[in-house]
Amino acid sequence: MKTCCFTGHRIIKITSELVQRLRDAIVNVIEQGVTDFYDGGAIGFDMLAAEMVIELKAEYPDIKLHMLLPCPADEQIKGWNKAQIARYEKILQAADSVTMLSEHYMKDCMKRRNEQLVEDSDCCICYCTNPRSGTGQTLRFALNRGIRIVNILNL
């Protein structure tokens, strides 16, 4: 197991318990051999997960953060506030790689991004409270691919 992706809701309540569960889940997969993390760059859980990987690089210098963007950054951030945009830009600057999957926003680019995250991964760390969401759809795709899923709500 070398690769791990993240998926989760855009609207989350960030608590110290949630942050600790995320940290514990990431450290656990690092200790099992994961070196490469894939993140889709959405607001909410994706940003929190990317920031945690960046923070953990001080302790685990061999880990890498790969951003898989669904479309150009200027199209992905439409409707975001200044604080969200600043966090996003800081994450992209700290990432080890940034890949844009579509040259323009398209109706299905988010779904395609989510599928690529799963296809590139051996496991998935998620935050899912609603199985009828895009996160739930991503997890079903991961289950069908047979990859390990760690829902931090269940830790």
C-alpha cells in the first residue's frame, strides 16, 4: 500500500476531535507504507486533509501531496470567499505536484476527478455523513475497486 486519496464533504464542522481523527488516520496509513497522498482541492474536508499532509511532512519528510484538480483553479474557486482562496493557493504552492484533469469546467469534471483520485489510490481516507452525496458516490466507486476505506467518523 503506497497511495491514499481523500474524499469528504465541503461543509464540515472542524473540531479538535475531527482534526485529531484525521491526523491519526493519516499517520496510521503512513506507518503502513503510504507515501503518496492524492487530494482534489475542494473546500471543506479536502483542504483540511491537504493541510494535514503538509503539516505531517515535517515529521515524515518522504510523504508527498499530489493535487488532482478537476479544472483550472480560476474556475474551481468561483464562488469561494477570500479566506478559502488563500488556503487553496497556499496548499497548491506546498504540493509536490498539481495536475489539472480538464482544461475547462465541464458538467462531469468533479466526478471524473473523484474517479481519478480513487484509481490512483490503494486506500481512501474519508469524511462521509451522507451516502447520497458526491462523497458517497466516490466511496461506492472505491468499494467497487476494492480499495481500503477509512471513514474518520468511525475511528
